[in-house]
Amino acid sequence: MTPRRPLAALLAGFVLAPVVARAHEPRRGPNGGQKVDIGSNHAELVAAGNTLRLFLFDGADRPIAATGATAQAIILAGGRQATIPLTPPPSSPTGDNVLAGTGDFVATRGMRAVVTLTLPGQRPVQARFTPMDQN
């Protein structure tokens, strides 16, 4: 291999890196929350009061049924940490793409959340959210 090929690959990586990085930045989701990549899928976190709702989407932004999925959110808000289990709401029809939970926190600007999601038959994946600090 000539020395030019590794240099060309390195330069191509620097040129393409900003494009790849922008493709995965948080964005506003269809439910008004912050939408980020989580594993090979997307998740939108909506926080209001002491309630979290996590909407699930595949890589093409089509809803994923939350049936059989489990999630946990670790919230840091107001200088306090809370762990919130997220499950499909009992009033939610089968096939809905939402997990929800309530806990000992109040959604405020500056809050942070780390969500661990396990879809049926898949390994757990994580994502970080700042749901009240949207662009």
C-alpha cells in the first residue's frame, strides 16, 4: 500500500465527520419532545411535570410498538437524581409506540436524562436527553 492511501482515507474522514455528526444531533420530535438516536432506532422523550413519555421509532422514523419493551430513565433535575421505570401505559392500545412513567422530579430547564431501553429480543441501548433545552 502506498503512503498516499492512508493519508487520503484520513482526510476523507475529516471531511465527512461534520456531515455524520450533524445527522445524529438531537432534534424536535412529532410529539414536541427531544428526539435522539438510541441504538439503531430513534426515541423521543417528552417531560412534563413529574411524567416522562418515551416514543419509539425505527431508523426510518416509523413508530415501533412498545409492547414487550422496557426502559428506565435516570433523571437529574433540580440537583436531585431520580430513577423512573418506563412501561407501556395500561390505557395504551396494543401497538402504541410509547412508554411512560412518573417519579420524584419536576421537569425544568437544565434537567438531564439517561434512558436505557430494551426492545424484545435485543440488547439494552442507551441515549442521553436534555428534554427541556430544545433548539
